[in-house]
Amino acid sequence: MTVNNMADPRRPNKIFRYKAPNTETNPTLEDPTPDYMNLLGMIFSMCGLMLKLKWCAWIAVYCSFISFANSRSSEDTKQMMSSFMLSISAVVMSYLQNPQPMSPPW
């Protein structure tokens, strides 16, 4: 075993602190998942409301939760909350019209 107190290979002048990339200069770094999940949630909630499909309404709630969980705190939450409330209303309306348990879609 050799002694490690000889020449230290690390160079302190080559150490730089990590800076997160700026999304304003490079918009490709922005994650589109919350936007896609928000759109999917609205589509599924409208299908749940119009077609009275309970599984569509539950998928809309799931997509809304994913959209909310993956969004940034700096984003506007109005659209996200409207999507969430639309999906909740789809679930409530589908169970008010038919209170029977959900039948499997297959």
C-alpha cells in the first residue's frame, strides 16, 4: 500500500461550482410532462362527463394528480386547478347519474 501524501492529483483551480442550466436560453430543457398530463386529464374528464364512463373520469383524476406533482412552483396554477376540478366533477357526476360500482371496461 502506498502513502497518499505525495502529490495530490486534484487541482483546486479546476473545480467549478455547478450551475443549473437556464431554461430561458434553452427552452428544450423544460419538461413537457405536466402539460401533456393536463391535456390528457381534460380529454378524459370530458369523455367521462359526456360519455358517462367512470374509468375515464378516474383516469382524468390520475392525470391531474400527475400534472400537479410534476409542475414547477413558478407555473400558473389556474389551468391546473381547473383541470383538477373538472376531473373531480366528472367523477362526481358519473357516480350521481349511476351509483353502481364501476364495471370493468373490457
